[in-house]
Amino acid sequence: MKTIAALAALLAVAAPARAEVRWFKTIEEGTAAAKELNKPLLVDFWADWCAACNVMEKEVYPTDEFASASSAF
């Protein structure tokens, strides 16, 4: 069973036509990458029992709209 986890998101552009979101598994990795790129950090707190978390993971995070909106992170 998963516990509440903090994931840091940082946008990484894989190709000019399509942006992808890069998720880090630790806050330390995400913070280091954000500092290196001089970008703010988006922290996602998640739990497997959280209905809203599951909706975000399945219906929001995989979309092009989310990748575009998070390009500053």
C-alpha cells in the first residue's frame, strides 16, 4: 500500500512539438533540478485512498494541457 508521497514536478521538453512533465521521486532531486534551472517547484502530495488524487493522476497529469500549463515549473 502506498503512503502519502511528495513528488516534485519539473517540466522537461523532450521535443519542440511535445512537452512532457518530469516527475522526481524525492523532494531533494526535484529541488536540485529546480535550482539548477531556476524554476519554481510543484509538489504533489498523493495517497492511494484519495479519490481526487486518483482523478488527477489518470485524467489531468497525462494531458497536453497540464504539460503546457506546467511549463514554468
